[in-house]
Amino acid sequence: RPLHAFFAGAGITALIQSSTATALIVASFAGQGLIGTAQALAVMLGADVGTSLVTVILSFDLSWLSPLLIFVGVVLFLTRQADSIGRFGRVLIGLGLIMFALQWISVAAKPVVQARGVQVIFASLTGDGLLDLLVAALLTILCYSSLAVVLLVATLASLQVIALPVALGLVLGANLGSGILGMLSTLNSPPEARRVTLGNFLFKLIGCTLLLPLLSHVEGPIGALGVGAAQEVVLFHLAFNVALALVFIFFRAPIARLAERLL
């Protein structure tokens, strides 16, 4: 059932906060013959929406949430270790630590973002969509996280270091880089596993190819939302992945057949 697969991918990725990790899990299942390529691609469409939702959530100030999750988790685990409530406490501890780590990544990155050299590099991007896309794709591969790159782009946009057209091109590049990351992570896997990450990359490549020439027409509706620059970036990221899911959930079988023919 494609909708079940989609929401499973979105839910798991929202918990572990990494679509690349979800891709590795699903690809390993496909490599063992536990799931077909088309069904796995439906999971990956959900995973991309899940990581987009996490990006939107992390764009707000949630510094209070991680200590609360850790505290509640520790209390549940220490008082009910032997049953399912205690195990749920361990889950809350893990989620709290993940959010705490992501917040510290953001704190540690602020001096880098505010460095004059970094601002000059990004300010040199003049809105050439293809160049912006390639730069962000490379940066995503180096950082091993599209979520971190999108949050970085949102921060630069909020500081007015980059304009909205540049930010939109960088977001597309972060999505494309995420697809490349998945393929690089499964290079040594059997063909059945690599078909999943290849199909997911094809989703992103087709979406970026179709949307890149239309970015100038997208700026107006996004600018009319009346929200801050950072929110414009993360909402565009979410809208892009939701649009991919709505379109390709009906074309996952042809993409799966193409991936099987190529691998």
C-alpha cells in the first residue's frame, strides 16, 4: 500500500531526523528481498517529506524541548526498566539527545556563518540557478546532511547574506545532493539495494530539472507569504518535497523499472 509506505517513511525519518539513514535502512531491506523497489521508493518519498518537516520544526526555537524529553525519558526508564514504558523512556532519551546535538551544531555553526570569508563566498552567488544548485549539492555531500545545509541556507537568508533567488537554488541543490549521498552510501551494496537510492536520486533529478527554469516564477508567491526569510527557505524545501511526493507516488513503478533496467 503506497500510502502506508509513504507515511512509514515520513514517520521514521521524523524520528531519526535523517533521510540518508532511512535510505540505508530501506535499501538494506530491498537488498535482502524483504521489499520491492517500487514499494521502497514510496517509503523514500515519505522520508524526504519527513526530513523537510524536521527542517521546518528546527527552524523554530525548541531549546526547551530536548531537556524535557531527556528528563521524562530518564524518569520513565529508571522507574519502569523492565516493561515497555521503560523502553519508551529510552526512546525519549534518544530523541532528546538527537535534538540537543542538532541544536549544538547550529550553535557551533554560527561563528562560521558570520565569518566574513564565508559571507563573501555566498554573497558571490548572483542567482545563477545551475551554479547555486551545484554548490549546494557539493556542500551537502561534504556535510553528509541536506538538513544541515538547508538550515545553513535559511540562516544566511535571515542575515541577508544571500537573496531569495540564490536561497531557492541552494535548496534545490541540497535536495539533489541528498540523492547523491544515498547512492554513494550504497556503492558496495547489491543491485537490489542500489536501485532504491538510484530511483530516489532520479526523483530529485527530474524535480530539480523541471523546477530550476521556473524559480523566477516561484519567488513571487513565496515572498507574498509574509514570513521571515528563514521560514521562506524551509517552507520552499517542504513544498518541493511534498510536490515530488504527490507527483511521483503515481510514477514509482516506471521509475522502479528504469532503475532495475539500469542496475
